[in-house]
Amino acid sequence: MAVLPANHEWVQQAKQTQNEQLALLREQVSIQESAAQSSPLAIVRPQLLQGLEQLKEGYIQRYLDFHRSARLNPDQDDRKKRLLNEPRRKQLVALAEVDKLPVAGLTKWEEKLAALQPCYGLGASDLKDRPFCARCGYRPVEEPNAPHPTGVLDEAEARLGELHGNWITALLTTLAQEAPQHTIKLMTSTQQTMINNFLSQRTLPDKIPQDFVEAIREAFRGLVEVRVPPEDILRSITEGGTPCTVQELHNRFRQFIESLTDGHNPNKVRIVIEW
Ligand SMILES: [Zn+2]
């Protein structure tokens, strides 16, 4: 199975060496036939072996160069790990459940980093009996357009800043719109504080709690406000007359609540008693 690309100069060099050695052998065979020498191979063997050895050394150096430029060295691997552990990346991952955020950008960013494989410590001696790295199985021919890891890491670092900035802007802009603002007013005071802190400080909490994510999701999806005059409550539980049993009162109140949420997902309904 090929390891180097067919058009690589070493492959051309190998073909040339092969042709030269075959020509040399043919020449020796014809000399033998004319001069009756005992063994043509014994004469040219050192020359053939030297040619093959040179070819092998050349291959090893070229393969090592390819491997170095396709796999992460220890420093690059540390840099990749630092990027994956960046607080900004963790904030984006936590927010990825929020609708309306451009999650595809984060997915692409993660895929590019995941494609960078660490493999270091490969030396010439590892390639004496095997034409490719036993640890990662790298074959240059299978990864013809792989970008250099340093370039990918530089780009990922810059892109993380962009993504983070874009997501914060998207959150701030959407939360400031009329519908989410109306929804926020229907939320619990804890949720309102979390969102309003974000809106005033314009920065995300260092470690984003799940409650914060849920509050944002709720603000984006919207809540249904149902306003109830207090007299309606009293009417609903007294309709049918009193005295009544405890069970009857339970039933009347339950039916009243069901009539308020009729047609809506009860989890999205917020009841405001106008008193
Ligand atoms: Zn390797």
C-alpha cells in the first residue's frame, strides 16, 4: 500500500534507482554470458545494496518531515488542550442549547481541533523495519491537503475570540427585543436578576450555571401571560355554592386553572393576578 503520494520526488527517485539497478544486472548477466564469470550478482551486490540503503535513508528523512508537519508535537498538543479548556470555549459549550445561536460555527471549530492528532517521539530507528509510524499509522498519501497544525491552532485561537464575541452580541441583541423583554418580566426574580446582570455587565458569568441557560432559553422561546382578575378566582371556587367539601373546592380550583391554561403548554404559562 502506498505511503507517499505517487508524484512525490522520492517515488520518482525509487523508480529511477530500480531502473538503474535492473540495467546494471542485465549488463552483468551479458558480461557473464560472454566472459563466463561465475556470479554477476556477487560483483554488483555492494553497489546495489548501497543504492537501496541511500534510497531508504532518503525515504526515512522525508517521512519524518511529513510526520512532523502533520502531527502535533508536545507544545502544539498543550496548546490544543489549552484551547479546549479555555473558559470562553466552556461558556460557548454551555450556551449551545440556546436556540438562535450560531452553533454550527462552534461545531466546525471543534471538528478542526479534533482533527489535529498528537504523535511525537517518532525517530529514524522506528522506521527501519516499517515504512510508517506504528503509533498513528500516518500515510501522507491519505491526508494530501492536511493543513499545518500551527496554522490550524493560530486560526482556532483567533476564531474562538470571534465566536465568543458574536455569541454575546447575539444574546444581548435578542434579549433586548420587545418579546423577550416582556417574557423576562414574567420570570422569577432569580431568573430576572441573572439576565439583567448579564444585560448590564455585558459579560457572561465565568462558569455558566444551567439555570442561566434555562432562563435565556425561556426568554427566547417566550412565555404566555394570562391575567386574572381576583374576583374570577373567588367566583370560580364559589360557583356551585357553599358550604362544599374540601374535595369539591379542590376540583373547582383545578378546573379553573385548567381553563386558564387551555390551549397552551402549562409550563409556558405565567399567571398574573391583577389585584
Ligand atoms: Zn505518528
